[in-house]
Amino acid sequence: MDDLESLVKTTMGEIERLVNTRTLVGDPIVVGDNTLIPLISVGFGFGAGSNSGISTTKQKGEMSGAGSGGGAGIKPVAVIVINKDEVKVEPVMSGVSGAIEKITEMAPKAIEKVFEGRKEKKEEKKEK
């Protein structure tokens, strides 16, 4: 159990070290009269486990095992644009996240059209 506890503490310490304001808010980039500050989304997931016991199979004796696994993802989500006239936040739309957002925006309208079509067909059947 001590090994597992040590593993989890070490992993959490590394995550704390990695996720800080410098990770989530990037260094300013000056382009002409504009200053761009990237905003980043960071996600982590991990799992760890261990087990020990006495074997009752051919190999008698005490056995133990432990394992861990994890993953991380980093993606830009927005850029703060600063110039002499204004400060604004521009979302970064790319790849799957941009497509998912567009689909999410379109889904209610598509569902509404499907139900309207069904309603019209039902009304046509009633009239016949």
C-alpha cells in the first residue's frame, strides 16, 4: 500500500507543478500593434491500483502487483487580443471542437424541422 500511496502523491505533485498560470495563460506575443495572449485548456486523467494476497494456485506464496496509467491533453481555446483601441477575447475554433460546436448549434433547428415534418405528415393522413 505504501508504494501505491507514494505513486499517487508523486503523480499529483507533478500535475500541480505542470498546471499553473504559466501553463494556462501563455506568454504574450507581439505582432505589429497587437499583443496576443494564448489561453490554454489542460486536461489530465490517471488511475493507479495495487493488490496483494496469497496465491492458491501452483505457485504458493504471497503475491502483489501495482500499476498506473495516465494521459493528458492540451489545446488552445482562445486568444486575448490587446491593441490601442480595445481588448477582446477571440475563441480558437479548430478541428473536432469547432465541428462539435457547430453541430451543437445546428442540432435544435434540425430536430425542430424533423418534428415539423412529422406533424405535417400526420395532418395530411388525417385529412385523407
